[in-house]
Amino acid sequence: MNEHMNEQQIVVIGGSEGIGFAVAKAARALGARVLAASRTKGKLEAARDKVSGLEIRVADINNPASIKELFSELSGVDHVYIAAGSFKAGSPLDNPLSEFRHRFDERLWGSLEVVRAAHHLIRPGGSFTFTGGLSSDHPIRGQWVNGIATLATEQLARVLALELAPVRFNAVAPGPTDTPMWNHIFPENGAQALSAFTTKFLIPRLVTADEVAQAVMLLMQNEAMTGETIHIDCGARLV
């Protein structure tokens, strides 16, 4: 495993904040060229201000044309990390199914669109890393679509590792992570709204985005790893 990623080309889909931003920051610290993509220009510009040398592009994982355009600008890619994915709570009998279907499509078919657009650019030893989650192994009431979507994404890493070898495919499965996403879900107190939930964990706290990024770096750098899912969840799966 290389301790440095000098001049390797990394693309982070959903790289403007949260785990994606942490991965972009970690890869830049190891000397990689990093292209962060997101659908929100303002967030990308804020990320660029915080990480020296970060390249940014506006692209939407739900828009295959924009993903193809993103990768058409590159002559080669070493690693791709896909952080994009949104949250939707509710009973399977509530709300139009289209509202839930979008969350599933974003994680599964969106990830596949990225693979289709970038696969031919991956250099030897290169990889894709997807984002699963705690809900794959530990379903949570009211989060049924997230549980299905994260599990599908983790399985996607395994099946593509077989289908498209020797390109490597892996996933990370974070537990509840301290990211800006929770500020949209719980406007009053953000991630701290989960404190009653996290006190039951074996390590009673939220995961940090940087801790998840460390696992992503391992999956990128260790060329013997493919078809794997790394859990970073403070032991939440066990309680």
C-alpha cells in the first residue's frame, strides 16, 4: 500500500461537503489530483476555498449526461469515490412511491451511471468505492428505503468486482456520521439530535467524516482489496 498518491487522479462524486469533502481533503493531503463534483456550485466553491489545489465541476449523479461530460474531460482516472446519496424517512405506505424511488435510483442506478462513464478511464490498480450504510445490516423503522438502497450499493461493489475485474470495486458502510446532512433533517440541532441513539453504541458517539475518509483511502490504496465493505459505525451493528 502506497503512503502517498502523488499525481494520481481522484474523482469524488458528492465532494462538496460531508464524507465526500473529507475524502477529497484526505486525497489532496496525500498528493493526489482531486476533482470534486456536486450539483451545487456554491458548495463546491466553498470546498475549493478550504482545500488548496482542489478542482471542482458541477455535475449531478441523477443526470447521466452531466456525468458523461464530467469524465469526458479526463484522459485517465485512478480512483472514484461516490458519496452522493440523499435521505428519505417515512412508512412504505405513506407518500408517493416516486419520492422514495428517487433515493433508491440515486444510489444504485446513479452509481452505475458513474461506472459506465468512467470505467474505460481507470488505470491499472484503480478502483471505485461506493457508500453503503448501517441500515444495510441494522434496519431502522421509518428508513426502509435507505436500508434497501445502501444494501444494494454494497452488493453492487461485490457483483461489479466479479463482472469488471481487474478494476476494483469496494464500499464503505458508515454509521451515523457528523455531517451537514443532519442540519437539513433536524434544523434545530443537527447531528446532535441523534445523541439518544448513539449512546447505545459500543463507542457512544457519532462517526466523523474524516474517519470514514480514512477507510476510503485504505480501499483506494490497497490493491489487494476488491469486493469488500468496510464498516465504520462505532459498533452500532452489534447493538
